[in-house]
Amino acid sequence: MTPDTLVSFEGVVKRFGGFVAVQRLDFEIRKGEFLAIMGSSGCGKTTTLRMLAGLEAPSEGVIRLSGQPVNDLPTWRRDTPMVWQSLALFPFLNVRENVEFALKMRGTPKAERRRRAEQWLERMHIGEFAERNISQLSGGQRQRVALARSLVVEPEILLLDEPLSALDAALKVRMQSVLKNLQRETGITFVYVTHSQSEAFSMADRVVIMSRGKIEQIGTPQDIYRRPGTRFVAEFLGSSNIFQGTLARDAQGGSALETPLGSFATENITGLEAGAQATMTVLDTKTHLAAERPAGERNVLAARMIGEEFVGSVATIYLEAAGGQEIRVQKGHDQLAALPLEIGRELFVHWNPADAHIIAEA
């Protein structure tokens, strides 16, 4: 445990009967960071958050908050407020009364809790709605009320369980900015559970990716995006082309991965010997397209175009290589303008060996 550790999970396991929902978690959450826990449904991310909140008890292991074990500490004594996916606002209270509620439960005097509630409503830019009923608010306004209600108690840590899932796409983007700015301004540790890669990667300082109750990788969004730690992570993110094969020495004396699609050169391999089974990932933004086989390139494969997708100024070209493997190339429209992009047309995909990332097979 380091001096900046706020929360530590030490050998934490959670079982529901014979089902293991969380398999031996060992990781730390730092003071003042924005940590996102992400994964598909059933991966154990919400169970992990609920154990930290005190809503579920670990079957094994210890959870520490500020160095103290909290396994047996009831929820109301942990100071770990949660913003729920459903928001869980009280419909029989107005906006200000909703924000005051936690302070009232703590015995804060009426004048003080009103002052603090109004302060947070102004901070969340919803002060004008203080006397309104919850039913009169938009989705984004309700979201801000839920945040104000949790932050008014000035906790060390705030837990958020997919709080943006019910919002439309445009409002999600705006609320992501609100959340990140709030976290930076207050210095409160945020632990944010989501299945959305865009939410996690746009807001978090570090990301925890889970699968089947275990942690696959922890790191900054940049590190995970560029260097996925396992094949699962690469497939889950969906931003890389993936090749599986056997490591070998290439004709130039360097390293290569021998695959059914060909031999592809790579660099910066450490801890792996020739003959080892490995996976190569290449970001779709690092692959290039050519109408003719490019001379002098070490990593080239032929593939037929099967589709294209446009998002703003960026296009993703989908191709099919031998054996039916899908290959993706993502470029700006200007970079693709000179190419004969036709369904069924054979094109040549190529990439720099330095842009290939190697993952050892487990």
C-alpha cells in the first residue's frame, strides 16, 4: 500500500452460492483519481462497486478504506455515497429537499443544510429549480440533482454505477464533461462503473477492465488502447486487428509472427523466445491501404473490401482477408480520396513493424 492509496482490495472474492462472481481482486484506488471499472454484463464490475459501498459482503479477503478494514462496517458508516443508474431520487421531495436529505440524516442543522444544498445546486447550475418537483426536471437536470445530493456531504470517495446509461447520446457527452470537471475541481476520488468504452476512456485517469469476475488489465486509457495486455482486452476494445501465430526470426534477423495470413515483422519483443505462441495487435488507425502492393513494405496482406463506415471526418474500411478474417483500416477522408474504394475490390493492407504489439499467449 502506497501513501496515496485510498482503497485497497486484498484477495477479495465474492460468491453467490456456488457461483463465483468476483475472483480474487488485488488492486488499489488512489486518492483523488478518477477510476473507471468497465466490462460487459456479468463481468463483476457492479458487484465490486457494491462490495466497496457495503451493499455486499466479500466472501474472502479484505477491503480497506484509508487503511482501515471495512468488511464489517455498515453502509451508512462508510462515507461512500453512490450515484445510481436509476438516480433513486425521492419523488415526494423537491429538488432542494432531495439534496438536503443526506445532511438531514446526519443531523446537520436546518440552516446549515439549506445553505450547503443551495450552494451545490448553484454549482451544478440548477439553483433556479430548487423548489421544483423531481418529475418536472429533464434527464440531465435529474442527473445533476443526484450528483449534488451525493457531493453535498463532501465525501472522500464517490461511487457511480452507470449513471449516464439512460441519457441520449448528446446529453451523455455533456455530462461526461460535467463529471470530469467536478472530479478535478473537488479532488474527490471517483469510482465509475460502466460498460461504455467511450465514457471510461474520455473521463478516467485509470481504467480497470474485467471479464468473468477477474481483472484483465489496469492502466491509463492510452496504455490500454495502445498496448492491450490480453487478447480479450484487444477484442473487447475492438480497435485493433488481431493476428495469432508463432514467433520466429525473420529474414533480416529480427522477430516475426508466423500466421496463416503470412509472416509479419515486429519489434520491441521482450521475454519471448522463437517458437512461443503469441498474438499480434495492430490498431486500425495504424494500418494503411494501397491499390497496388507497396514495394519495400515488410508487412503486407491482400484483402477484399466488404464495407465502409463514416463517422464525421473519419472512415473505417472493412476488408476480408484469406480464411475470412476481417481487417479494419481507419483513416481521414482525405487519406482515402485517391483509392478505388469499391465493394469486392482487392486492396493491400500494410503497417510498420514498430506499430505491432505482441501479447504472449496464456
